[in-house]
Amino acid sequence: MITGFIGAGNLARAIVIGLLDKRVLSPNELLCVSGSGATAQALSQETGIGLASSRIDLLERAQTVVLAFKPQHLDTITKEESAASQNSLVISVLAGRTLESLQAAFPNARNVVRVMPNTPSRIGKGVSAFCFQKTPSDEDRQLVEDLLGALGTCYEVQESQMHIVTAVSGCGPAVFFQFIDYIAQAAEKRGLERDLAATLAIETGLGSLQLMAQSNQAPSQLVKEVVSPNGVTHALLTSLGDSDWSNIIDTAMEAAVNRSTELSKA
């Protein structure tokens, strides 16, 4: 059984390396191709996986096909390429591309899967959400979970939930990165070296998130354990509350969901 990647950029590379490192698949079970050919050749040389001569060559040889190119290139799939995907499982990591548009491009596929990964996938700490076009076989469900498990964790959702998933886990890393940067800026303004402030914030965040993941307590309860009446943390959270930050986050999430919805209709 061959798994082929159309597109060989950063995300495809992360998936391939994860599959190989976790020994889910071996190099002779993987194949790739890319538009220019350069990234596919580089990935093949780095990992030892096969290199297809064209998209149709890959589609004819692979039983599972991962679409990892730019979303707008879905419209360049030809009738010949579509026919070559007969009875294949097609897995898409194309942002904003709906199951309907994927099914239209690959009507002969045995099933189509839409996936929303995120950038921590590059280090095996990603969170991916996925949905099938139709009820999958046990084998296909396991295949998808194994593939996405090479990136971190994965969860099956309804396609209607993909927009909020995009806002939470797709956009989420940028929110955390920006939050750390704001902390570093504020600390530097008050006399602490910016690099040290960022390091302290990162390590505090890592420890706090791990504690929350391992605890049976709700996040709100963990907050209460840190706060002392009229203490330093109380002053900080009161200031954030006065800024109505819960409503700011809610409004920002709504903006992200709305934009994701708009892009899916483009």
C-alpha cells in the first residue's frame, strides 16, 4: 500500500518525518511529487521516500493520497488525474476547501477526508481535526488516525464545526505567540531583558499548560488556586477584567469564524 503526497512543503515534510520516526510507514511505502519538483526531490533525498514523475503517476501508484499543495491549485486537477484516483482515499490539508469541493475534484475516490492541522505539527505536538465525506471503513478511519497521530493528537468533528476548530487550534498558536511577545514587551518596558522575559513566559506557559492537562480540575478552579485576595495575581486579573478581555476574545473568535466561513465559499 502506497501513500502519496501531492505537495512537498513544510506540512508534507512534517507528516512524512512523523510517519517514518514513529514507524507507521517505511520509505518504500511513501511517494511524493510537487509543482516545481524541487521540494519533492529535496524531501525524497532527505527521507528516502519515492519520487513520482508527475501527479498522475502518483495517483496511479498510491492507494492513499494526501493533498498538501496550495488550496487554489485544487482547481487544476485534470479529468485524467481525477480518473486515476479511482478507489483511492483522498486526504486534504488544504485550508478552506470543503468536502463538497474535494469530492467534485475526486468523484472516483472511495472516500474524502478534510483535515485541519496546526503549526506545532512540525515538532510532533500538533492538534488536527478531521471529517470524512461519508462513513468510513474501520481500516480507513485507523489509517487517518495513524497518519495524523504522526503529527500529535487528532479529533474527529463534523464539517460544520471546522470553522470554530480553525479559530481554536488553527489560529490558536498565533494567539499564544502574540501573548508571549506582549508579555516580553511589557517586562522590557519595566526593566527586564526582553529575551529573559520571553523565556520566563514560555517556561511558565509550558508548565501551566502541562499542569492543566494533567489535572482533573477545571481551568477556572486552577485560576482560583493562584489568586490570593488583594494579591499580585488578583491585581493583574482585575486589570484584565476591567479591559473586558473575555469579550475581546469572544469577538476575536467570532471574527476568525466569520473569515473562515467566507474563505470556504470563495
